[in-house]
Amino acid sequence: MLQAAPRPAQFREHVLAQDLKGAYQVVTVDMNRDGRPDLLVLASGMDHLVWFENPAVAGGTWRRHRIGEGFRRMIHLAARDWTGDGVPDIVLAHEFANQAKTSEGVISLLESPAEPGEAWKVTEIDRLTTSHRLQWAHLLGKGIAVVVNAPLTGAQAEPPAYRGPAPLVYYDTEHWIRHHITGGAQRLPADEGVVHGLAVLDWDGDGRDEILTASFSGIHLYRFDGRTWSRQQLAAGDPAPPPRGGASEIAVGRLPGGRFLASIEPWHGHQVVLYTQRPPRPAWERTVLDASLADGHTILTADLNGDGADEILAGYRGPGRSVSVYYARDTRGRRWTRQPLDAGGIAAAACQAADLNADGHVDVACVGSATANLKWYENLGRRPAP
């Protein structure tokens, strides 16, 4: 059983950079074969990627490195060692714009060099309007890796309603050919309007990944049974009509009482929303945990205080520029406590959770867009009992 008043984790803040113009994404990935997670950062206002090398000793300097040059309007990346050489390769979405008619949606493969210090090889693999969210996945079983691409909108969408279906596709890592999950030969209905959230996980424990999306249409689960795809709405999101309804971000967490969904709603919204199930009822019940965000843009789940239950971490980019952690006060998530992680110091566009210093505690790294910064928050363990 969870304690009635969970003991939150303590954090020490470290600032690694303050010049990342338009910082948009941070990824934890081992970039140099040393077994430690490094921090790979995409900033839309820069023409290259940067990564920060995890020091070998506590308190050491995170050395900064750059990858590529000449990229414009970068928006998202996925990094993974799919070749097995110990260094991740990167799939990058760039030449992005919110309006489909001005968004080229270039997808490029950046292959790691054979020797440190050499240039990365860049190969364009696709152009798909408003390509926006990328994730590595094992959708097909048998250990076959693919990259999922969730464009922001359809090719004909116009603001403010962005009406029309938004495609969902993936690329195989052998030929880098685009395969349609929605539309195309599959004839599977697509999410409508803006698709902003994408998560990949083995939802049903069958050894094959499933896809969760957050869009104007709500939260949907996409499954592949080995032959065909299916699409299931789990929740409708904020009940307001588009463009102020639906969902913007999606994450999945676990409590002793079962799985939960966490979302920011609506698009770039102000609400942290929890979805839980109460067996035997299959419906996901919606609870607004917080309605004070301004331009909410990142949400994730992780066990930060080591009590066996996941917390929710959410951040926003608008006035206030903050990141908060939400702790469940009971086993089924009916009551939650909010604790600030960063109050006003980062316009959080994205955060990641990982043990960065190998001390057994889950740390947090975040990038700020308007604040142009990268911080990592060192987890010092649970606060002492009163």
C-alpha cells in the first residue's frame, strides 16, 4: 500500500547549457559506448544537433559535442543503435512548419561515423508534410526495428481547425520505405486534426509494440496482429470542440492498483489529466489533476521516489515556465499531491527520466524553448520522514 502522504524525491539542479535557441527535445542515449546515458538535444533555432557527454565521475563536466550542420527547422528525432556498432544512429525530422502548405517534412537518417571525430553521414529517406513525432518501435515482432512517424496534420489541413485526417506511418530499417498504418491500402481511419502526442510500448505484453497517439480526436491505441492494424479510442480527451478539445500529450504509468494514462489537454493545453479504470468497467475515467499550466508541452511517468509507484511529471512553456511532479496518495490514483521540480526556471518543451549518475535513483533532464536551456535534476532520494 502507498503511504497516505508519499515522501517526494529531493533534487539538485544542474545547468548544462543556456544558449540552445528554441530547445525542443532531449533524449537520453549512450552516444560513445561507455555505458552511461548521454543527453542528445534538438533545438529548432539551431542548424545542428548537440550532445552532452556524461562525465565518468560525480561532479564532472558534461562535454559538449555537435552533430551535422545546415539543418533547418528541426522538430524531432529518434536515436537508437540499430546497426549494432555500439553508437546510435539518428532519424531526424526537419524542414517543419505548423501549416502543411509550408512544411516540407524532410526525414533524414544520420549514421554514426566509423571513427570518433569524423562527420556523420546524412541521407534523406522521405518527405511527408508536417512530419513531427518520431519513435523507434518493434511493431512487427521478431525483433525487427522500425521508426514510427506521426505528422502533425494532414496535407490539406488549415488553421485554426486543421480539419482532415493526419497520417500515421512507419519506416523499415532495411530499405527505409514508408509504410502506411492509416489510410493507404490499410484503409484504417486516421486521427483527425492535430496529432501532437506519440508513445510506443508493449501495451498487451505480446512482445510486439503498440502505438498510442494524442490528437484532436482524443487518445487512440493502434495494434498490429501480424496481418492487419486496428484502432481503438481509449479516451476522447477534453470535451470542448476542436481546436480546443482532445489531447496533446500521452504517457502510461503504473500504480499498485493498475495502469493509468497521463495526458496534457487540450493541444498545448492547461490541464494535467489522469485516466484510470475501475474493474470490471473497461472505460477510462477522466480526472483533471491540475488546470494551471500555460502551453503545456511535456508529460512522462517514472518512479522518482523508489516506492514502486510511478509519478507524473509535467511541464509547460508559457508564463510561469515550470515543471511539477505529481505523487499518488493511494494505490489507485484517486488522490495526488503536486510538488514543484522547477518553478519558473525553464520553459519546458521536453523532459526525460533516467539514472544519469548510476546511483540507483531516477534523474530528470529537461530542455526549455524560450529559456534556451538544458538542465538535469539530480535525484538525491526520498526526503527524510518528518
